[in-house]
Amino acid sequence: MSVLVARPVATRRPTGQRHHPMSAIAPVRLMMLMLLIAAGVLLVLLRLAFLAAFAQPATTREGAAALVPLRGDIVDRNGAPLARTIDAWSIGIHPNKMVNKPEELAPKLAALMPEHDSGWYLARLRSGTSFFYLQRRAMPELVKAVNALGEPAVDFAREPERLYPQSSMAAHAIGFINANGNGMSGMERVLNERLTNPIERSTPIALSLDSRVQAAFESELGNAMLSFKAKAAAGVMLDVQTGEVIAMVSFPMYNPNRVRDATQDGLRNNVTQSVYELGSTFKPITMAAAIDSGVVTSMSRRFDAREPLQIGRFKIKDDHPQRRYLDIPETLVHSSNIVTARIADELGADRMQAMFRKLGFDTAPDIELREKQRPLWPNYWARVTVMTSGFGHGIAVTPLHLASAYAALVNGGIWRPATLMRVAPGKASEGRRVISPATSDRIRQLLRLVVLDGTGRKGESPGYRVGGKTGTAEIAMKSGYSHSRNVSTFAAAFPMDAPRYVVIAMLDSPVANAQSAGQTTAAWTVAPVVSRVIARTGQMLGVMPDMRRDVDVSELTPLLWHAPGENTADPE
């Protein structure tokens, strides 16, 4: 039996893929999704652009301000820190919210903060006030100890602390701030605006001080003050070409980290605030005026110093009389008051005053500090006033006045204001001319002779070619000049063949001892201080000792005559 099966009809496969009826909607949804994503990205980009254009600068400024201290740092000329701001804390308490008994808490607070006794704390805790400070700018260790007492009424808050890493070093130059963070003295006061400016405070401010030199000077002068039981002391080192203060020393001192413990004498800057009759250190100034004005034209000119000089009821005499005629080098080497008075008399009141005014002796010292004192300027320049001012009596100035004057005497004749700011190369003040370069050269020779052969011998520092002048002046009292108290000063410069620095050291009312062979004169008390300071700091300052170099004084040495066995180091 055969079965016939019909052949299936062949179906043609369509060339394209058949879609589900809903698949036609998918491209539309995909396109909408892409548009939404693009719109979102566009919004984000627009937002970022808005922030970049308007919000970012403020954010940057705020961020930068948060990264820098509230008060800028002060550093020395080499970058060593002199004043810094660190994080500290304030500790307060709410007596009306206390949990512990006042009688129990008071002695514990007194033990941790002994600035006040237990009774003081007890009275404050019982006062019922809403709040008072226990300690401002406390260190973290104290915060931890007070917190451990477990009194919930105690309140702690972050508070910046001004730290002076060098303790009392250069305190009078640097100064200090008050509880509100404002500068109260020194360069802290002068630079207050810059130190607190949000933009400027991020960069440390460099002073002219060299902390290495400052430390050495404080050490040497402080030891001398203790040794001679002096009432006070002052010292300053200046760059003779720029007026920069390399070191400024004043004793008694204070610690700016603990200003509340300072005394009035300790806060006083003797370099800029105390005026003294500085005695024979004025003689080179008088000599410079005489040479520059033509009153003295020859170093060999001789003046009568055989007897004291009687002017009315006043008698001018020499402390170490030679009782003969003296020429110009001998006048300074033997520190003759009589000859200097005669020269000042020839100069006259007008020329003496003009010289002193050119050196700034009629105004407060020219420096940034606010703590400074005007000189005592004679009200009437009588003949005797002119003569005594020539050797440093009857006119009183600060040690800084004298330092700036000596810088002008040895640097070629240009007076420049002193500055505690570091001076960039080529940016020194132009200053003003007070004497000619030739007169300055002559004064350098004369000052070198004083150290080589006169009262400044103990100020010599081998290899540094020191030149200088001693000055020992009796202290003026209401009843006249004291015969038991004096101000001893040595004004020096080095190296004298190419002067770089002036150094002034002064002791107020030194007491004689064995070290000074029973003397209180500058030759024995402060000249050695300057010698040691130069020896310790010369190489730090780039001045290399050289025994083969010196000032040429061969023209002047033949003019010096000494009696057999004479010791010229004894006076002044």
C-alpha cells in the first residue's frame, strides 16, 4: 500500500530580522536617557564653572588663612626663629555650674597654677559668677592636668601662644605682645600690622640681628656686669655701611615669655631709652670736626696741657696729666681733656652744634623702635659748655647715638640711620655726609693708635685691627658730679683698614675689683669686653683675622712721645 504525502511548500526567510511590536519604542527611550544624562553632565559642568568663577578665590583665601598662624614669625638675618606663634589653650570655669565643692577644688587648682594661692581660687569659685579665666595661653600639659580633676564646669578653648624660643635673648629689640595678641614693645609693636595681615603674615620677617653675635655679646657683657656689680649695661653692634643693628644688648633683662615677672628697669632698653654723658668717646668727634673745618690742619700742631684750664669758676683738668704740650695723636692717645677743650673752644658753639646736629645728637635715636629717648641738649651754649661738650660732658645721648656717630667717623663720612630690619644688598639708606673721606681716613688712623699705644690697648683683638676710644664719665647728680660712680664706655670699630662694624659697650656704675686692678675706668672694665666679643664673632661675620694687615700709621707714630716707664693703659 502506497501512501502519498504532499510536498511542503518552501517558505522564504525574510532578509531582515523581525522585531517584537514593542521594540520600536526602545530607540526613543534610549535617546531620552542619553539626553537626560547629557543635561545632568551639563548642569554639573555649569555648577563647577560657577564655583570656579565666583567661589574658588574666597575658598582659597580662607584655606590659606587657616594654614598660617594668626601672627607671623620673626627671624634673625640668617633665618633663626626669634618669635613664633604656636597652638595653646585657655582654661576657664563656670562657678555657677560647679559639681565639686569649692573647698576641695581650690587647693588642687593652686597646686597646678601656683600664680595664685588656694585662698584666691576659693574666693573666685565662691563668687557665683558665670565665668572667669583660670589661665590664658596654657600649654597642653597643664590642660591635661586640669582636665583630670574631673570638674565639668571647667571650659577649655584653643588660643594661640606667642613663643620666644631664645628666651630673654634680644628681648628689648624683639619686644612682646599683650593678652589680645597685639605688639606692645620692640619690633613686635613696630611690625604689628604686617605680622597680623592675613596675606603678609605667612612670610617670616627678617630682622638685622644675628642671633649668634647677640648671644656672644650678651654673654660677655653680662659677665662683666656681674663681675663689676654694675647697675646697668648696654651694648650695640652696627654695620657701618648699612646701619643694620647686628646685636643690641641691655641689662637688666626680661623674658618676653613671662612679661608679668619683668621689672621696670628690666623693660627699659638702655641702648635707646637711657641717655648718658659718655665722656671721652666724644673726643674723636670733636677732632673730626676740627680737622674737617680746618681748625686743625696739621697732626703735629701742639697745644698747652701743662696746667689745668681755668674757665671762670670751672677748672678743666686731665685724669692722667702729661704736663707738657701735646700734639693731635698724643691728645687722643693720652685722652687729654685740656687739649680737647682748647680745640672745642677754637671750633666755637656754632660749629660744635652743627657737628652734633649732623650726627643726630639733637633728636631721639633714628631707629624703628618706639622706645627711645631724646638727648639732653644744653639750653645755653656758654663758652664752658662748648669746651666740656668736646670731651663728652654737659650733653647726654644714648649708646645708639654714639654707635651711629662712630659708624660715620670710620665709613668714609656718611651718617646713616640705624635699622633693625635686614637690608637687602644695595638697598642701604643714602644717609648724609658729615665729614670728608679724607677726615674719615685720618680718624681711623687716630683710633687705631689709641688701641695700639693708648687707653684702648685692652680692646685689641689680634688680627682684627681694632680702633676705638675709651670714655669714663662721672655721673651727674643733683648736687654735682659723683666722684664714686661713673659710666664706662668703649667705642670701637673693626677692621680699621676696611671698617665693617662698630661695637659699643657700656657699664653704669661699675665697682672696682681684682680683675680690674682696682680700676673702674673703661680701659679696664669694658675694653676687654669688646675685645672678646670681636674675637668670638669676627669670623661669624666674615671678617677673617689677618696679622699681616693693618692701618698705615707710620706718619703719626713719630709724633708720639712717652716718658720712660709710662703706662698709657691706666686712664679712661
